[in-house]
Amino acid sequence: MLQADQIKQEEMKDKIQTEYFRQVKRVLRSKLNGGNMISAINIWAVSLVRYTAGIVKQRKDELEAMDRWTRKLMTAYNSLHPRADVDRLYVPTKEGGRGL
């Protein structure tokens, strides 16, 4: 955490986002199958954002932009079809979704 007498919010947001996207790209470049890839993204990348959620205040539109960019990366690395149902991506696997 970057802090002096206060936590440096903007610098930490930038570091979290760059590290998040680096982890997502690393997982997408691997040759994992669909289920293992989603699990790896949840474990490596999403946990990074969730760990800092109570400390670094991120607005809803910033998180939605990260989510949108994640879907773009998944499409670019052929892990998500461009016309795939977005809602199914977030439904738990027990209910027939992918569980991101």
C-alpha cells in the first residue's frame, strides 16, 4: 500500500488496475481450458481487487470499466465469443454459468 499520512488513492488504483490486467493477460495466454481459466482469473486477478476493496475506494463506473476491459481481453484471446451471453459469464457454475 502506498501511504504517507494518508493512503494515496489514485496511485493505488493505477497500480491495482495494471497488476489486475497483467494477471488476466498472463492467465489468458496460458493454454488452460475454459473452467480452469475462469478459476485462475478468480484466484489470481479478482482476488487482488477484492483484497484492496475495503481500503482503496473505487467507484462503480471504474469497476465496470475494468469488467468491460476484461471481457475485451477474453474476446481478444479467444476465450469468449464476441456474441456470447455476458450474463452467463457471471452466473455460478452450479447454475450453468461460468462463474467469473
